[in-house]
Amino acid sequence: MGFYAVLPYLATHLGSGLGMAGWLVGLILGLRTFSQQGLFVVGGALTDRYGPRPVVLAGCALRIAGFGWLAVAGSTATVIAAVLLIGFAAALFSPAVESEAAREAVRHERDTGTPRAHVLALFSAAGQAGAFIGPLLGSLLLLLGGGFRAACLAGAVVFVGVLAGHARLMPHADPVRMMPRADPVRKRVRERGRDRTPASDTATRTAQRGRSSWRAVFTSRPFLLLCLAYSSYLVAYNQLYLSLPVEVERATGSEAALGWLFALSSLLVVVAQLPLTRWSAHRIAPRTALVTGLAVVAAGFAAVPLTPAGPGGLLPGATLVVLLTLGQMLLVPAARGLVPDLVEDRQLGLATGALSSVSGIAVLAGSAATGALLDAPAPVRWAVLAAVPLAGAALAFTLPAGRGGKDQETRAVAG
């Protein structure tokens, strides 16, 4: 809710409010995504090392500071600094939460036979319930004359509540116990009560394990292919903050309806995520869900220049939002569910962060280019944007099928 009260309106604030060029707006939005998604790997590694609680709390505190800074930033340099801080805050708390959700989903699947995608879909639906309210809150503040500054301060207040809630309710977790595949030699020594390893040796072994984890994650060909396929989705999803506002303003003369389109996206996830994931988890493999989702996202961009304007001129934008959201609901739980199959459990935080980091780098590389496309003819712009998730779907075809479909049902019955 705090995020979506601010970010949908950032592009207009930078362009109309601060007078920045389209390429610079695209670059700043790309920097925001890169500082978040691109640095997820840092948050993931810190989560594996220290456990989720301290990483989440630090991220929430930085998000509050970032929104407060963005509310008063007036120059290009201060805006970039505030946006980078906002993104890095999420790079801390998001991998911690997502890796724990994936770990618990796998544990729940092992204990009950319930496909892990169900838990991850519930995670997405719960987040979108807040995302449904956020754009409406931002629109209300703008209509009441509070402006972009009021939206930023509202986002900061929301994260004050998030920080207080985690500080009060989040359990203290020992990072060693989060990783059941600990060093067996060290485990036997500890069980015999003879752990007299010098602190320097312990630090050396910890560093060696860290380097080994990074090497194992970033040399895994299937995992890197998953990262690239997921990158194409995130580049496409970033257009909700760049191309969609331009389309809405072109069609209606203002961005007043933008909040309602974001609310439509969130409402679709809240209503349809669990039924859709329940259907796909029992009938198609995760790879198939990933490929299909990317193809649906591509169809959303291709449909924009082909869809009649309709009532209020919003039909093309609404078509894009609906298809992109449907594709997201298929592919995100599938992609996250594939990660535990491709890496070891003790590398899950790092891999979860790396999945988003590679995507963030791709968004940074593509945002300035897609910002420049805003001045291109509509058919060219939307065709190029549709080609990106199509390329990701082609890459996803080369991945392992993953655990799902009828095999999932067989294991559930056997359990």
C-alpha cells in the first residue's frame, strides 16, 4: 500500500512537475528498479548470513527515510538519491520475506502434499490486497490537493506501521537453523561438545562457504536461464510505471484514471490468484505456467494498438493491465517455485535475491531505451515491448519442467 501510493505517480511528477526529459524519467525509473531488484542479491546474502529479522527491520527504516527524502527532493541529484534509497530498502526486506515464504512453502508441500505454488499464490494475493488500496490512496491525496509530497508522506507513514509490526511480531530466527544442510563436520564436533575452532578459522570457513554459494548459484545454467526469462517479465512489468501513464494521458488528457487501472490489476490478483494457481498447479508444470504467462504478457502489449478506444479511451490501457496481470499471476508463483528445485536450501536466500538482481540489471539497461520509445509511433513501440516477454518465453522453454501437474498430485496421494 505504501509503495503503490507513490510509484504510479512518480513519472508524472518527474516529467510535468520537475520538467525532466522522457529519457531521464525512464532512466530514473530504471535506477529505482535496479537499486531494488538489482541489489536483491545483497539482501538475500545478508538474509542467509544473519536471518530475516534484522534485514527486514533495516529495510523498513530505510524505506521510511527514502519516502521522506523524495517528498522534498527538487533537483535531479536529490531525486536520484532518494529513489536509490527507496529501492535499496526493498532490496533488503523483500528477499528476506520471499525466501522465507519459499522455504515454508516447500516445507508445507513436503508435510501435506499441497503444491508449493498455493502458498506462494497466497503470498502474492495478500500483497496485492494492499496494492489495491495504495493507488486509490494516492489518487485521493492528489484529488484533495495534497500533491505528490502528500503521497510520499503517506507512504512513509505506512512503513512506520510496517516497521512497528515486524519489530513486534517477527520471531528471532537463528540463521544456522534456517539452513539444515550445515557443514556436517562442524555439526558432529558441536554435538560432541568439542567445538574449539579458533574464531579466525571459523571466519575463514564462513567466507569459503559464502564464495562457494555464490559460485554454485551463478554457474548454474538452468538458474541463469530462469533469471533471464524472469528478467523479460520485469522489463515488461516496469511499463506500468512508464508506458501506461503515457497511454492513459494520451487517451484521456490526464492521469486521473491511472489509480483505477492499478486498482483493477490488484483486484484481479486478489480475486483470481488463488483459483488460477490452484488450477495451474494441478494441471500444468511450472515451466509451462512460466511460458504461458510470458506469452499472455506479450499479448497485452500487442493488443494496445489493436484495441478500439472504447468508453473514455481507456480500453487499450485496461486491456494491457488485464492481460499483464493474468500473465503475472501465472508466471510469478511458477518462477519462484522453480528456484528451490535449482539450488540448495542453504543458498535459497542468495538465489532468491539473484533472481531479482539479474532482472533489475535488465530493467536498468532497458528503461532508458523504452523511455526513448515514448516518442516512437505507437505500433512500433508496442511491438518492441511485446517482443521482450516473447523472447523470455523462448528461453523458458529450455528450463526443466519443475515439480507440478499430475506428478504433484501423485506425490500428494502417496504422502
